[in-house]
Amino acid sequence: MSAHAFPPSPNLALDELVNHRRRAGQPLIHLGFGESQLPVPDFLADRLHAGAARNRYGQIGGEIDCREAAAGYFTRRGLRTHADQVVMAPGSKPVLLALMAALPGAVVLPRPCWVTYEPQARLFAREVVGVPVPPQCGGVPDPDRLVPALRAARRAGLRPRSIVLTLPDNPTGTHAPAAVVRRLAEIADDWDLLVISDEIYRDIVHPPGDAITSPAEFIPDRTVVTSGLSKSLALGGWRIGFARFPDTVDGLALQSRVIGLASEIWSSLAGPMQEVARYALSEPPELRRHLAASTRLHGAVAGAVHEVMTGAGASSRPPTGGFYVYPDFAPIRGRLAKMGIRDSATLERHLLDRVGVAVLGGHHFGDDPSALRFRAATSMLYGESDEERWLALESTDPVALPHIERLLDTLSDAFHTLTGYSTRSPVVALR
């Protein structure tokens, strides 16, 4: 695919469509955009203001105080890191793009996966080897199917050289257990694959005391970890990303190529954002408390939406990380077919046009187009104003708050209209 043929990213296009329809007066529940929309706490706003004086061009890979903070962040998560292994960027997406440009060969992706991985690979004429995810989780290729897929790719003349993991996952809202990550790391080592581990959701794991296992714990010499503050701290509009490269000759050579690309694309992370990143990645107590409250909210609402979907007849993995649910309506395919719904694209359109719920169909994530799956971004239910979102963030039982309960009831009624199933209380009207 040439650069001239690239359409807008489907999640961004859907968000613009929903906003257009809302301005025209159409009531919609928007579950189509992966943004938590939580308000900015004062302690982060203060750092942004304090960083305003950082108005000079900075180092391409990030200022030393910022990279040292990122190194500390990784080290506290069991990945010993020094500042020279870190690259800062305006969001994790540019880092991923630069990696796609810098790495040769085909790239292995889980199916489904985040909407941007494959277009980025295609932009640089990289072939894509898609491998379905295992039954228990998303974000990783099924280890039992990965080796056969690699063999088939080589027989077809492809040379897979890298593999992308997402821990926790977008779109399924789950995370791979340690045993699965270890198996994938062993396969990557055997097949000489570089692992790109997208861990932008790693600090949003719902079960108390649970945590993700990074492939860098098993194969640090062949794993690049990417992350950012867009999801954990709801700073998507501030565009703060970072990456950890292996401390090897090959790893530092790859980092050098990425920095060279960065010098021609983004020059450096904006100075005020480096001040925010330095502070946030040092993880002071007030930030840890805010993150814990955010994670509690994400888990509670994702769990409630999961109940709505399964109560409407879908099967779905219980969410364990991030703020997504990925239901599968295959159990009621016959009922939906009577309404002309035969695949994820028609399901997405029917929900938007006839039911008033915006979701992103599974076909956008590289999933089987004939499947009846979609991603629901549950974080869009926290409130319509910062006041409501603060209430949600501070509540020990956010799904019982009137404004969230009302939206969940409305959502339940919408899916009852679609499927004839319902397990929640009667609905109130959309606001």
C-alpha cells in the first residue's frame, strides 16, 4: 500500500463521526475511542506550567533527567535500565513507526491487534504474518500456532524478523500470563525474532496485586519495550512516549537508527512534556495514589460492561487490564442474521445507526471479518464533565454512581433491543 492510499485511522475517524453526529443532535453512547478522558490532576498541571521555560530544542532522544526517570521506571519493574537505553518521543506511536522503518523483514502480529500496527508496517512495505491469539487472552500470538505460521511464512519466501506483543492488550482488555509470555520469548529466541513489547497499558492491571510479565524479563537482549503516559495517566493529548532498547551492540545500533529517524521526524519531545515525564516517571506518592484510583475505576466499569455484553448473549474474555471489552456475538448469529447483521462491519453499522452505540468492529483490528466481534472502550462511560469524572475517580463503587448507572442501564437496554436478552434493570432515556 502506498502512502497516498492510506485512509485515516479507523478509531480516529469514528471519533470524528460520533462528534459530528452529536453536534447534529443525535444521542449516542460512544464506546469507540480508546481514551480514558479522566481529568488532569493539579500536580501534573503544575509540572506542565513549570516546564514552560523549557523552550529550546532538546536532545533528540530526550534530556538526561527525563531519560534517567524513565530508566528508574523500568528498573522498578524488574528491568534494570540505564538512561542511555531510553528514547523519549511525542507519544509511543512515533516510536513504533520508527521501529517499523528501522527493522528489516516481515513482522508477526497477533490477530486481533491494535489498529495501527499493520498500517505502519505496510507503510514501509513490510509483509505482515498474522497469528490468531490464544483462547485465554489477547495481545500475543497463540504459541501453539506461531511456529507453524513462521514455517509457512518462510516457505512463502518471507523473512519474519520481528514480532509485536501488547501487554495488556488493546482491543481485548486482557493480558497474557507469564507462562505464555515465556513460551513466546523462547520461540522468538529460537527463530531470531526481535520482540517489540507495547506496554503502554502495563500500569492498568485490574486484579489487585497482579502485574504483567514482560518478554524483556526472559530475553532482554532481543526485546524493545515501548510505553507512554497516554493511557495510565490520561495524557493522550500531551503526547508523551518512551522506549527501552536492549543494552547490546545490536540493541544500541537499532536505537541509533531510531534516533536518526527521530531527528528527521520529530526532532525531540517538547520541553514542557519532558518536565511532565520526568516528574511522572519518578512516581511520587500522589501520582501512585492517582494511578491506583484510576485502575480501580477502569476495572470496575470494564467489569460492568462485560456483564452487559454477556447478559446480552455474547461470549467474552473477562477484562483484566486497560479499559476495553471485546465481546463475540457468535452465540446469537442466527438472531442477528435476521436483521442483516452477518459480520463485524454490519454489526458496527447497525449499532451506530439503529441502536445508538458507537463501537469499533473487529475487522479494523485484523480480526476475521466474518466474526461478530467489536471493541468497546469502557472508559467513555465515566461522565460527561470533569466533575462527573472526578466523582467516578474518587468513588469506591463507581458503577453505583447515578450518572454511570444510568449509562450502563441505557447500554443494557440498547443491547436488549439488539438481541432480545437483558440482565440489567430497566433503562432511562439517553441524556
